[in-house]
Amino acid sequence: MSAFHDLKLKALDGQELPLAPFKGKVVLVVNVASKCGLTPQYAALENLYQQYKDQGFTVLGLPCNQFAGQEPGTEKDIQEFCSLNYGVSFPLGSKLDVNGPERHQLYRLLAGEGAEFPGDITWNFEKFLLGKDGRVLARFSPRTAPDDPAVVQAIEKALS
């Protein structure tokens, strides 16, 4: 298994969220926030998930409050917001840090020293596309919409 698949996160409901079940799937990892100008991207992320989930694709949303305090709510608040406003059904982890000394191990793997696409996360909704083997295939800017042709093409290529 890859280092990605070895990790265990915590889901919004407090349950363990192991990444091992994502082995063999294409995963789009996104740091998300409820009070950001980019928050409407949740709708496109959910559409992508619905469109490709039966082909072995998933979105993994990871709330982060490091950018202008735009994810201030509790895990319960976040879950309710995502369900009520965007019908989110893809997996959501609990809040974590993507930058700085408390950077979560997952983000050390995705963007840390020695990563395929290193460098600090610039804002909410930065996206990492991982292949079925857990390797990072692409990194997309927060401003790149989830349904941007470059993202969709990368997902389709990874699924083929």
C-alpha cells in the first residue's frame, strides 16, 4: 500500500476514516470551507462525485480553518451545512491543518518536502488528484473549478 492508503483520518462524525478503502480508487482531495467565496465549489464537487463514483472515483473533503477563519463551525455544523446547502454525499473528514507546524500528515505527504507538487496550500479548495495507487497525479489551484476541463480530463485519464 502507498503512504496515502496507510493513513487514518477522523470523519466529521468522529468515527475513524481509514484511507485504505480508497486503494484502487481515484481520489480528489480538497481542503474545504463553509464561509469562503469558493464554497459554491461544493456543488461541482458533488456533481463530479455522482458522475464518476461508479467508475471508482471519490472526493475527500477536508475542512480547514486556516484561511481567514472561513471554517469556524463545529463538525456537526459543517456536516449540516454541507448536507443542507449542497447535498454533499462524498466523505468529509474532521477539521485539520494543511500548513504550518501542525500540518496534518496527509498534507505533509501531498505538499511537503519531497512531494510531487510541494509547497504550502494557498487557500481553501486547493485540489490534489491521486491515482488508484495513491500517488499524486496533479494539483489544481483553488480557483480552478472542480468541473474545469483540465480537472475532468485528469480524472478520466486516471480512471482509464
